[in-house]
Amino acid sequence: MLSRINSKICSQNIFELYLLIFSLATLGSIMQISGTSWDVTSHLMFEPETFFTPSHTLLYSGIGLIIIATVLITYLYIKNKHSITNRPSKLSFYLLLIGSVVCIISGPGDYLWHQIFGIDGLLSPTHISLMTGMLITSIGVVIGLAKIKISDTKTNSKLEILRNIALIPAFAALWFTIIWYVYFFSLPFSNGERFNFNPDPYLASIIATLFLPLFGSMIFFIASKTMSRFGAVSAIGGLVIVINLFANIIPTDGVLFPSILWYFPLSFIPIIIADFLTNNFTFRKIKYKEKSINKIVAAVLLGAAFYVFNYPMIVWAYAIPLNMSLLINNQELPLISQLISNFSTTLPIMLIISIPSGAIMSVIGYLITNKMVKSANTNKEGNDINDKSIQINNN
């Protein structure tokens, strides 16, 4: 009896350590993607180009926290491998490990690239490998937090609350990281001193139009399914907007400050409505068909607003196809200063393009997520049956 109690206390302590480590990794995820976004804004403001900048400091400090968390979780995983192999999933452990290794290699590689080739573009090999590592670790953090199995007791109810709180910035970091991963292949800022990695401008605009609403919808509905309470996904979306404000709007020396007055409400309100439609207090009581209709309406709202939600960087994805002013080499007129006039001039045509296409892609994102959830539930039921049969045979 005493050994069981000690085992239970040990197990609870392990859960607390995992939660602490993943919370540290969550902070790192927020810092690394915020630093990345801020760094791009600094480039568009034509601030001095060096490797040692405040934005790079934030970026690599975040990566450092991820690496520390990975080392800690590796130690904890090895030490308790036989007793907790399924507790945070193996997948999250491997993703953190792989993503951290990619970042460790890409960081010094990026510094060397700067030293050898000077100013590089957004889509340089070291940047895309670094971004890939960041994306992998962000996915690992979300899966790790979501897969921690906390026993349903009063003692552990606080851990459950803390886990749900940690999931909000974890999902926000993942959402913003995915946005920037799409930007790498859709913004016309990959022409460096030695190499031009700019994608075809028309293909780039198609990539932004298709994948930003698609992935945004998938993150929304995965987060909604994971947390299952009204307000949680609104908090995630709101945090993404806040990160965008501090990384892409506020550091523009006041140029984009007036945008805050309309950007925040117009991007946040559709998320709140979508969250209410899919997670309100009466949602679980309504019929399956009505639930599906609510979710489709929510997806349409999210997708229709994707152009505003992704302001200001998304404007440049359509710069060349819409003949916007794009004076990249004009040191007297930073690109950010050109953005407001380009945005207002092209807004009518962009709303005509983005609202229907965004709505369609967002609904597709919901359907893909719904199918993924059903498949996961089927596999889980099968595993539960297998576990029960194993227990019966052992008895």
C-alpha cells in the first residue's frame, strides 16, 4: 500500500515537472516567433543590418529556452522511460529534440551566412531551416501539453487549470509560426546581396490566399477541440493579434499606429463570434447537424476575415500582382511607409478576392480537422479495446 502511495506521489511530481518544462518551452516559442516577426519589420524600416540586434536577441533567447527545455525533458524522459512512456507522448519528445537540433545548426549557420554573403533574403537556406526548426518545436510543445494525462482528482485539478492556461500561448505561438512559414514563401523580400530567392509573385499570392485561411481554420478547430470551453480560442486568437501588434505594428516609429484603431476590433470580433458558435454553453446540447452548421458558419467568418487578421505583412504578398508601389531600395522611404497607401488603394479588390476564397479554404480546413479528429477518436477507441483485452488476458 505504501509503495503505491509513493508511486502516485512520484507520478504527480513528474507531471508537475513536465508541465513546468513545457511551460518554459511555450515561453521560448512565443519569444522566438515574436523576434522573427520583429526582425522582418526592422528590415522593412531599413534599420542597420547586423546579426546582433534586439530582435535577433529575442529570437535566439527563445530558441535558447527551447533548447534548455529539450535538455530537461530528455533527461526526465530517459530517467522515467519505463514508467511514463505514454504520458507526454513520444511524438512531442521527438519533435522537440529534432526541432532543437535543427535550430542549433541553423543559428550559427545564419551567422556565417551573414558574414559570407552579407544581407540575405527572407527565404535564404539558413532562414528557412531555422524557421522549420521553430515550427517543429512549436508543434511539439502543443502536443506535449495536450497529451499530458492528469488524473481526475482534486489534487490535480490545479494542474489541469495550469495546463489549459499554458496551452493558450502554446497554440498562439504555433498559429503565428505557421503564418510566418507561409509568409516565407509568399512575401517578395528574399532578394539578398548575392542571391535572389523570391518566388514567382503570382504563385506567392496564391500560396498566401490558400494556406493562410486553411491553416488558421485548422489551428482554430484543433484548439477548440482540445480545450472545449468558450473563451479559450478567443484568448488564443487575441494573443496572436497582440503578438502581431508588438512585432509588426508598434515597432514602426508610429507609421502604422492609426491602424490599431480598426485592426484590433475587425480581426478579433470574428474570432469571438466563431468561438461562441462552436463553444457556447448550449453547444453540447444541440443536435449533431446543428453543431456542424455552427462550425461551418464559424469557419466562413474566420476565413472571410483572414486578410484583415494577417495585416500588415499580408499586403506585400499581393504587391506585384496588384502593381503596388514596392520601392525596396528607396532608403528615404521605408517599405512600411509605403504600406498604408498600398493597403487602402487595393483594399476593395482584395476584399472581393479574399472574402470568398478565404471562406472556402477555411471551411476546407474545418473539414480536414473534423476528419482528423474522427480518425484519432477511432484509433483511440481501438487502443482502449486492445488495452482492456491485454488486461483480461494478463488476469
